Amino acid sequence: MRVLKFGGSSLKTGDSMLDVGRIIAADQERKVVVVSAVSGVTESLIQFVSSQRKENEVKDFIKGVRDLHVRLLQDAVKDEGIRQQGIERVERKLVKLERTLYGVMYLEEVTPRTKDFVQCYGERLSVIVVAAMLNDLGVKAVPVDADELGIITDGTFGSAVADLDATRWSIVPKVQEMFYKREMPIVTGFFGVGPDGSVTVFGRNGSDYSAAAIANALDAKVLEIWKDVDGFMTVDPKIVPSAVPIKTLSYEEAAELAYFGAKVLHPMTVEPAKAKNIIIKVKNVFNPEAEGTTIQQKGDDAKGCIKSISCMRDLAIVKVFGEDAGYRTGVMAVISQRLSDADVNIYSAVTSQTCIAMLVNKKDLALAKKELDDIKEGFISKIETHEDLALVCIVGEGLGFSKGIASRVFNAVAKEGASIGLISAGASLVAYHFTVDKKDLERVTRAVHQEFFGC
Ligand code: ASP
Ligand code: MG
């Protein structure tokens, strides 16, 4: 049994929908399909509820969303009856969204709960279109909403985590029943329901993670993540056009790359798959013959070599100085609690006796500084911030046990005349990362790629 996930960029046009359809219909094996919202829809839902709206704007907005999905149905579905059924389903789905948006408008407030509830409509609509397209190709596909199916989360709005045990209990019987009726579930990605029944999303691009949670619950053999790129690459091809796709990665390598900026996978996707030893394949909808990247227990044995370089832009460093910040116990706990309460993610932290340096998103910098300024415990003597940083992360199973890699990396950077800020090595056996000035990022990345991959 396989779980296949398709991203929004492969659902953009009638033609790309049909590419997806051909991939799904290519064999008779049982599968569960998970889809994201059609490209741009989630963003427009978030934008719509993010500012004050007038009554007629709600109407126009709903009409726009309806028309976009109806157009896709018209382009991808030939059979009149199937197409009509799809249109009716889309319109029925939109009733509740429209009423909710009027509610938001009259109340003039959007709670985190409402925001999650609204955001997930992109997926509730895309499953209808994908299922109709498959019905038209002769596949008995049925659209299913994750809350009906029972993808259970911890209930955190905006960035939920799946409760894999609870999810297993609720989805296994339902999926088995569908399989028994020879139906193929087309499931909404991106969200589930919390313990109190409220809709909670897994964070932007969270459909990969939905698919991994479903694969875990159903003990799938393979989880296929279908994107619009050939898999993980040795580096971002926009920076180094000669970048090449990577055939295999270990779970750890893929998790580090996803965390440190490779946009190929949602960073949480690896964990549920790894827990059940499920092979993840990252493939390209628009180039299905390409091998893609296989992620499994062991990558290949490229000892001493690095596999990939990932980059993150728009980072910042907050440095907290204090006489004995390093020696004193509990300092890190107070700081990280503060930042986590304010929803500021610390990407990486390095401490010394007089300073704790933390890497955060640039957009969170002002908030992080304010939160830390408010700490009254008295151990902070000064806070410094550094903006406009970027991070380079080097990943490979070989890093933990091979010698001389760090010096090759840093020599390559030094030759470019760039200076390195925060360095972290050893936290993970498979990844090193360091920061550079944002303006140096591309140059440094090219130099490091040249050093290890010769191009
Ligand atoms: N539609 C959601 C988003 O755009 C989830 C996803 O694409 O995976 O973030
Ligand atoms: Mg998306």
C-alpha cells in the first residue's frame, strides 16, 4: 500500500491535474492520495481574513474561489455528469466558508481557531476537483476531509502535531472500509482535528506531514511526495545551475536539509515515516521518469563526502550577554521559555560563559528582543542583535566521522573573503551549519559546492 501526496503547484491547471491523474491511475495497487490546496488558494484565504472586509468583498471573494475550482473542473473533467457533481460539491462546501467569513467580518476579529478553520478550505475544495478528475479517468476516487477521516492532532492552532496513535485508531477502519468498497480515498492535507474537535493546521506546507502521518497510521510501504522538482538537489539550482539531484538520503540527512531551508519537504515529514521504516520517495509530477530522491534508513555510503548544501535567508542573531550566562543554571531555560511563549523559533543556539547566541527568523527579531528585554531575573547585562544574515548548512552522513571536511568548507569560504558568524557542528552527526552575511550567501554557497562537487 502506498500513500501519494501531490502539492498545489501540480494542481494549477487542467493539464497538470491530468498529469497527476495519470500517475495515480498508472497501476491498480491500493493507495491513499493526499493533496494540498490548489496553488495560491491557502495564501488568498489567509490574506482575506487578515484585514477588515466589507460585505460585498466576501461575496466577490467566494465567487473568485468558486470560479477557480469550477474552471479546473471544466478543464480536467470531460464527462458532463461528473463535472456537474463536482461543481455542486464545490458550491456546497463554500456555503460554510462564506458564512464563516461573514461572521469574521461582523465580529471584526479572527481568533487562531477561526484562522485555522478558514485556511483549510483550500484542501477541502481541491480534493473534490482531484476526485472528480479521477472519476473521469475511471478511478473510483472519493474526496475525504481529514476531520471526517479522523486525523487527530494535539490541538495547537497554527502549528499542530499529529497524535499518531489516536490517528491510527480512527482512520484504519475507515480506510479499510473504503478499500473494501474498492474506493480510493483522496484526503485533504494540511490539517486535522484537536482533542476538542477543532480544526488545527500543521503549519504552511503541512500536507507533506499529513501524508506522512497517514502513511504511519496505515503502515504504508512507501510514501511518495510528488512535487514540481526532481527531488533533493546538491544545492539550490537557482544559486548553482549545475546542481544535480540526489538519489538517496538517510532519514536524518533529509530531516536536516528540510529543517535548514531545502523547501522540498516539510521538516516534520520524516519523523512519522522513519518511525515505521517507510521509504519516502520524492518525485517530479512533470518528469515522472526521473528517479527522484529515495529517503530511507541508510543513505548510500558516500563516506567523507557531503551530500547537499542548503541555505536559509532572512535570519538574525540575538546575543544575550551576562557575566556568567554560561555557568549559571537555568538561564537557557528562562530564555527559551520566553521565546517559545512568544512563538519565536530558535533555529540554533550556541553558549559561552559570557554570551548565549541564538539564531532566529529575521521577522521575529524585534519580538524576540522585546521578550528578552522584559526578563527581570537580572542575569542579562546586554542584548545585541545582528540582522541580514543567511545560513549555509552542509549535510552528509559522512560528516560525523570523516576528517578535514570543516577545513575544506572554511577554506572555501575564506577564499571568497567572506566572514563566518555563528558555527554549529556536532549537534547532529550529519550536519554542520554556519552563518554569513546575506550579501555573501550566493558566492559562499557556490564556492562550497565547487569544492565538494567540482561544479
Ligand atoms: N495548502 C497549505 C499551504 O499552502 C498546505 C500545503 O501546501 O501543504 O501551506
Ligand atoms: Mg501549498
